Amino acid sequence: MSDYSIWVCEYSFVAKYHKSGVLYGAHNQGYVKLPYCYVVIKGKDHIAMVDVGYNDKAYGKHLGDKFGVENWRSPKVVLSEIGVAPEDVDTVFITHAHFDHFGNVEDFPKAKFYIQEREIAKWVWAMSLPDRMRWMMVAVDPGDIVRGVDLARDRRLVTVDGSLTDVLPGIDLHAAFDSHTYGSMWVTVRNDGKTESADPWVLAGDLVYVFENIKGPGSAVDLDDIYVPVGLAVGSQTNLVLATEEMMKQAGHDAHRVIPIHEERLRDTFPSRITAEGLRITEICLADGEPSKVSA
């Protein structure tokens, strides 16, 4: 029995992203393609998302252009590939407030948003610092933080302090403080609804970018089967490694069940298709009775 369907939906990509950004210590090792994606979770009379991407306008567009983002498409276009409209989404889990994850809240008018309290509070703090310390804001649109505060005013933002169990049935939130960002979090779906799940899926946000963060890059110095953290962290790589261990524990130490949404090679691991827009839809699992969105 599976309660939820899960899809990873690509909405744009960076064709050449420095490998050192996704894998700590991979300096001068070239580039990788970095898909920009969000996740849709459908089941139990809910349509939820993990992150919402960014809107390709104003400072969001400036950041997208700065990072070399290509082929941006709106949530209306992207979600239509799985038969969902933005207005259908009732719940959004924001893993962290970087522009490509928290920059499109206005396209989801009926959703309630969940974010770690520390995440939004610390970005307000960082915004107040002198310009000489603005490196910490390298991937943050201050307008996104203001829009997050607007959500709170409208009673559509829930700030979470640490872990939260069954925020929706069988879906849990877990914090990774001072790691990739101040209050990053990941989402665990216990797809059989059991406390000790035999069918867990861990949606890692940017705590894991690529498979090598979990399995190691492999080399002459034998780096297989060790955690190698992502390169970008306002916190510490130590905290990223500790978070990776917690995610792996929840997945029964089955790396296949920890989903890095920026990983281009998800297409080689799960059923996928490329849409007419040149973007990938990856089907992680299907709820009982849900037809596939990637195969005829």
C-alpha cells in the first residue's frame, strides 16, 4: 500500500554549474548540469509541494541570470505535465529560503507554507548586516523574505522549530540547523503511514545535491561509501554530514530512498520523461490507483 505519489519536476536548469558547489573539495574539476526542481506529493486528499522555485522577474531574474539559469518555465506549465494546477496545491514545505526554492510563493494562492522559524529569522538578521558582509546573501532574494513575512501576516505561514511529525498524514519535517543554510530542513514521507515505515522517502532539499554526497565520489584514495557534503554552506560541512546520517537512518541506509532534487541522474534511477518544454519529470513512486505521468 502506498499513500502518496511523488514527482520531481524540473522547471529550469544551469547547464554549467561549478562542481565544487555541489561537492565539497571538487575544485578545478569542471562543471555539472544542475536541474532546478521542486517536488509534488499527492495523496490523502492533499496536494503538497517541497519548495516552489522562483519567479523569473525582478531580483529573482537577476539572480537566475547571474547563476546562468536557462529554460525557465512557470509552475502552471510545469505542473500541467502531471495534471496539477498551482491553485490545487494546499501545502508547501520550504526546505530553505534560497531564491530557487522560496521565490515563487505568489503562484500558489491557496497554499499554507511551512518553514523553519530559524530560517526566516536568520535571513532577516543577515539582511540587516553591513554591505561588506553580504556574501551570506549570495543566493537569497530579500524580496522573498519580505513575501514570507507577508504570508505570516495573512496566516498562511507556519514557522517550525525543529522536527514536526505528521504535518500531513505520514509526512514529517526535520531540521538541519546551520548547515546549507541557517534553518534548512528535509521532508520524510512514510508512504505506508506507519511510524516505523517500510516505505520511506526522504526529500533532501539542498542538504544533498547529487548522489556523490551520499555515496562518495570514488577515487584512488578510496572515497566510496562516505558522505561528502555539498560545497555551499553558510553553516558547516560537519552539520551537513550529520544531517546526511540522519536522513540515511530514516531511509534504512538505502541511498536510493534519499532524493536529491538537483541530481540530473535521477532520470537513470527512476521512471522519467522529457516534456515538450525540454524539462524532466521524474516519478519517484505512485499512490495506489494513481496512473503514471511519465509512461503511456
